[in-house]
Amino acid sequence: MLSCYNRLMPTKQYSRIGMIARWKPVHLGHASILRVLCNSGETALIGVGSSNRYNARNPFTLDETREMIQLVLAEFSNYQIIPVPDLDDGPRWRVMVKELFGELDVFATANPYVASLLREDYRVIPPVELVPLRERVPAEGSDVRRMMARGGEWESLVPQVIAEYIKSNRLDQRFRDEFGLETLAMMTVVE
């Protein structure tokens, strides 16, 4: 399927394209976006946001997140993974991102706050604009984490290679042990 997907994609539109997300875990929607970033740019700069956080919203380490991205992008070599820590200071974070990413043709983000911070420096677009309609998968990392916390059927929300990685490393069990109750409590408060 991926090979067919690659043939359907147009030639590289951009020299350098960037995006920052937490990717925790990489779900089906992320997989489509990651592939289209690599298909759209000669170089895709993929930022791992909150790289310095380990909590219920960020339950995978930077190395684990990097490995998940690499598994999804196994057929590509035109990307760089860039750790992007939280600074809890938007203007400082903006300067740091400009230093880490340098010049870009386009920056993709679905986060309105990130878009507002970077709009003066980059052409900012929502990542969904890059993904062909037939390849769009509505998914949220919070949904995967909630299902994982419940011990439910989270595997269908992520690429098979990611489900295998998480299960073989017992990351789902670690998540439930460390953050399951907190995740379920946050869900109760929000709902």
C-alpha cells in the first residue's frame, strides 16, 4: 500500500518543510501526515514537541517517539527528527524553533497557538491541507491514550508496526501502570 501511495504523490513541492507534534504515540492520522511530509519536501524536518516532558500527555520518551517515527518512515531517508522541548514561554520557544528549523518553505501545524507564534516567520498551513482526502484519518493521540488506559482496543488506532513496537516493549503496560488512573481521571473531568 505504501508503495502505491508513494506513486500517487506529486513530485516534491517544497525544498524544506517542517512540523512539530508530540507524536505520543504515532497514530494512523500521524502516519499519513508523516508520509506526506516526506513526499512533499526534499527535506522534512519533524519536530518532537514536549521532548523534555514525561507525563500522562507525554508517556513515551524522546527515544521511543523517535523509534516510532522511524518505523513509520522506514521507506524514507529525507527527514530529520528534531527534539523540541517545552519552555513554557511562547516568545522564547518561537526563537528556539527558528534556530532549530532554520529557513522553511512551509510549516505545518494544527495547533492555533503554535500557528500564531510562527506565522511571522513561516508560511503556516494546517497539515490536513497536505494530505489527500482519501488518505486522511481522523485520529487523536488522546483517544489512543484513553483506550490504552482502559486496557481497550487501542491497537486499531495506530499503524500495525507501532502496535507491535508498543506491545513488544510493554509500553502499553508501563503507560497503564504509571499514567492510567491519571488519564482516566482527566477523562472524567473533561467529559
